[in-house]
Amino acid sequence: MKNAELKSRKDAATPRGVGVMCDFYAARAENAELWDVEGRRFIDFAAGIAVCNTGHRHPKILAAIRDQLDHFTHTAYQIVPYASYVELAEKINARAPGDYPKKTAFFTTGAEAVENAIKIARAATGRPGVIAFTGGFHGRTMMGMALTGKVAPYKIGFGPFPSDVFHAPFPNPLHGVTTADSLKAIEFLFKADIDPKRVAAIIFEPVQGEGGFYPAPAEFVRALRKLCNEHGILLIADEVQTGFARTGKLFAMNHYDVVPDLMTMAKSLAGGMPLSGVVGRADLMDAAAPGGLGGTYAGNPLAVAAAHAVLDIIDEEKLCERATLLGDRVKAKLIALQSDVPQIADVRGPGGMVAVEFCKAGGTEPDADFTKRVQTRALERGLLLLVCGVYSNVVRFLFPLTIQDAVFDEAMTILEEVIKDSVAVAA
Ligand SMILES: Cc1ncc(COP(=O)(O)O)c(C=O)c1O
């Protein structure tokens, strides 16, 4: 089967709303490499959008799934429960930030985890309001879209969205938004839009993912915690993209000296199997009545088996340390390039959650064309890179943390060359 033939069949059989970045079709993948149906090899710095921190087809994950296949594949946890779900909840409770009793519920997608975190916050507080941030991304369900602070392409044509959702600007020093500006905007929301006594939760990403890999400043997170404490609001950290060793810690919230009340997780939790979860204070997690949380596939046994293997691999292969080591190498490479590439406006991100932001030479005006050129040229050279940011001018690096050194070095060489080539074209 050829890529071109598959593309025309895709165009005829599937809607354009399911936008597809690549024009080649996957045949197989191994750790940080994948091959298309015509046998072409790619280095995968997308990792299924931050899902394969443990690489494609990690032998331990495959073994765990195979073992589970030999026992049962689905009972619906809410009908016939299984020990592995409970054991995974115990492990997450023990490892999530917060020195208080915790409970975890599992779901299937990141958006579902977000939906359920909001449901739990509303049930626990009896309040309707939610505050989210510009540039934030929380999924494609109705509440996910309402919370998302990026219009195109996520919200176009899909409204109206659930009410009582408000946005404040996320701190973004490069583009002139300070922590003080953000906090002032929240205080203003309390004056202009919603009484803080009606706000159930503030939801934020410790590092904005789709929005451009902007880390939340420590003083901002501390101030959010204080604000929540003052007004009886719950703080929800959406760790769907930041979780499972990507930032150099198991969770990005481990970098902060404050803890959230609820935390969402998904993506690399189960190394390629669909699994998400909400962990939080036990008293809050118990607010929803029996039957109010869950779903037919929520906590699927194959995905849960994979998640147990993921946690072991993160420990055994010291993936938090490796995230930082590799992230530092990407950053050093980009910073070294900065003198020759005036479009490199910023290089940032904790651990391996690294991104480079491209702006018009020497300034802060986003340069989406330059960014696209880097991405396209990298793909031509066999390196899969993802773009993000409200202005689509950020390249994010989501290499599997298990990537072999030789493959990583090869990717760094391609990256350097395509960035330099793109400067030559821009000149
Ligand atoms: C922070 C964050 N929340 C929620 C989601 C939605 O996850 P999913 O696409 O699995 O529904 C994403 C997906 O990118 C995300 O990055």
C-alpha cells in the first residue's frame, strides 16, 4: 500500500476536521523511530503527542499487555472490578504531590479527565464557576473547549459552550504579560464577572502544552494557591501533557512548593494505551455520588497493565534524570545557535519539556512562517517535530525519554541544519 493511495482514500473516507499533519502512513515503530508503509524511517520527536515518554513498544509494556490479554480484556470496572485498577490508584496516590489522603479515578482520554475534575470540583464545592487561562488547552469535549484559551482551530463553529467559565491571561514574560498582570486580571474577574464565592475551581497547566510550552512561574502558582485558599476555590493542575517524567520530575507540580487539590493526568501514563485519571484530596474525590464518575471503558485493564509497566520503567531507567539530561542538550544546542539565528527568541522549559520560540529577527513578533519552514524541512530530513503556541511559532520537543543516544545525536544534527537552512531562506 502506497502513501498517496492511502491519502486519497483517507480524504474520501474521513472528515477534514480530523486534521492530519503527515502525508505518510505508519507501518511500525520502535522506541524513538517509526517507519512508514513505503519503508521510510523517521525519528519521532512527537511521540504520539507526548504519549510515548517510554518509547514505542517498550518490551516491558508489551509484556504487561500480553499478560493481561491472556487473562481478560474488559469487564467494565464499574461492573466487575479488578485488582490492577486499585493497585494503580494506590501507586498514583502515593506518588502524586500532596501530603494528604488521596484517591484516584481512571478514565480514558485527557479531555475526560478534565471533564471529571470539573465535575468533582463542582460537586465538592456546590459552586458552578471555573477560571482557566488564555493559551490553555484542555481538550475537545464541550467543557474542554470552554476551558481552552485558543480559538483556532479548537473552538471554531462549536459553540455555545458551557457557561460560568472565565479566562484570565497566563503569565508570558516574552509577550509582556507578567505574573502581576495575570493576578490583577483574576481579581478583576471577581469584580466584573463572577463572585469568587461562586467559583468552584481554577484550572491551569504547570507548563502550557498546546499553548506554547510556557512554564507557570513559581510565584504565580503560589499566588493561585493563596487566592484559592482565601476564597474556598479548588486548584486543579492539568498535568495531561506535563506528566510522567517529561519535565524531569514524575509530575510537573513536583517542581513547585505548593500542591493542587486535584490533578489530571493522561498521555504518557500508559505509554500508548488510552488511559487518564484524576487524583486528588480524598474528601473532594468522594463528593460525587456512586455512579457519577466512570465510563464503560474507564480504566481499561490493558491500559492499566501498561501504566504499571510505565511507572516501573520510569524508575528503573531513571527517566526523570534522562529527561533533564536530554532537555539540557536540546537547550544548549539551541542557545549555541542563537547568535547565528536571530529568529530564536526564546529557549525554555523544565527537564525534557523543551521548546524554541521563533520570532521575526531580533524581536518578539511571532514568526509562524519560519517555524513552519523548520518543521517542514525537518520532516523532509526524517525528523518529526511538533509546532505549538497560539501563534504557531513554537517548536516543542517531545522525544521519547528512552531514545538511544545515537538517534538523539542524529536528530540534533538535523535540527541544527534545518534551522540554519531556514535562516538562509529567510535572509
Ligand atoms: C493539558 C492538556 N489537557 C487536556 C488535553 C486533552 O487530552 P486528550 O486529547 O487525550 O483528550 C490535552 C491534550 O493535548 C492537554 O495537553
